Amino acid sequence: MSRDQTCVLPGCRQPAHRSELDHIDPFRPGQPTGGHTSDTNLGIECKHHHRGKDGGGFTLTRTDDGYRWTTPLGRTYNRPNTRLWQPPLETRSPAADPTDPDPPPY
């Protein structure tokens, strides 16, 4: 829930705490095929979009930079990963210089 703060469909703002956790590749216990339960195979979807994926012809795939939804008509929509926090530029540590004889103590 902390990675995906809202439903992973682009534009949907249903909060994660009011959504459902879903296997992107369906979990099929006792069968040789099917998805596993891991962070790369789970996504947060609101009830409406979860039903659309499981029975409405929509497909969801995980990409390196987020999620890709494909509609029944073949249109694709991308949603980037959520960036929770990034330190401001002025507070970031300078890059260590390997030739510096007196490097910073961090």
C-alpha cells in the first residue's frame, strides 16, 4: 500500500486503503500455471477496476517504470510508479570524489 498510494489505473484516485490487492498474473493454487505472490506481481486496484481486469477484458502488466493497462479495444495507458519522497537538491550529499585526499565523513 505504501508503494501504490492509489488504484494503479491511470487517473483513478481511489486511495489504497479503500482498494483491493490483486495478483497481476492470476494466482491459481494447486495448478502448475499462475502467478506467485510477490511485490512484482501485486497491485492495488479499486473494486471497479479490479472487476474490469478480472472479467471485463482489460489487462494489466507491470513494467520497469510502472504499470501498463490495455483496454479491450487494444489501447494502452501507462501509469508511472509513485515516488513517495525525494530529498530536495540542496540537502543531497555531494558525489564522492575518489581523488579527494580528505573525503567527507559519511
